[in-house]
Amino acid sequence: MPNNEPGWVHWLFNNPLFFVLYFVALWILVSYVTGLLSGWVILSRRFRDSGAFYSYQWPFQSVRLGTLFGRYSNCANFGADEAGLYMAVFPIFRIGHPPLFIPWAEIQVVSGNSGLIFKKRKLLLGRRELIPLVVSVSLAEKLKEAAGQAWPVETNDI
């Protein structure tokens, strides 16, 4: 029976180390490009976190940062206190996504909710960057409670 597989497939299965290296390189590239397209890399230039503990934390959150390429489904961790907002992704996705801490003074909350079934809130991160962060209403309420008096005044969409 003739073998119909291309030569490169045969070579790949006979060289598993190359396949592992290729997979790791592709994972790093996709993770970094996602960080670039979402705006995470831009935010990290000013708001890279030092790793402090935040009294309120919510792991496994699904959010959208920036464009459609910035969807983080159940892999974003959030923390908050009166000083600001903490954001991180799971360590396996950390390339291009260092943990961030953004002071509340650098965040704008857009008034109103969006979404037909699942209600969402939009925050604009960075006074200069204005990177949109879309979170669930329930997460927005938790962040607001953790921020207390420091919660930004709601504004109309920019």
C-alpha cells in the first residue's frame, strides 16, 4: 500500500523535538501578537505591576480588551482596591501580557450598559491610551465596591 503523506509530515513525526520547538515558538508568537493587538503591551509601558497583593481578587474572568483580538475567555485575573485596578492573565499566556496595575485616576467608566443578553460595562484604560476594556456588569459592580470613593465618575463614550 503506497504512503500518501507528504515528506515533511513524515520528517516531522520522526523529529518530535522539532515539533515541540515549533509549537512553543508558535505559542509565544501568538501570545505576544495578541498582547500587541489588544493594547496590553501599550498599557504595560506605563502600568506594569510590581506584584503587590490586592485585597479583592476575581480569577477566571472573561473580558475584551481593545479590539476583537483581545478576547480573554476565563483566563484573566482581576484585583482591586482603593488605589486601582490589577489585571493579569494566567502564566501560560504571560508572554506579551505582564501584570498591570492601573490607578483609578487613569480609568474612565463609560456610562450605560451594552449587550442584549449578557450586560457589559466599558472602561477606558489610561488617560493617554484610552484602551477599551469590556467587562461583565457583575465584575464592574465588584470593582466599584472595591474602589469605594476612588471609583471614577461615569462619562459618555468618547
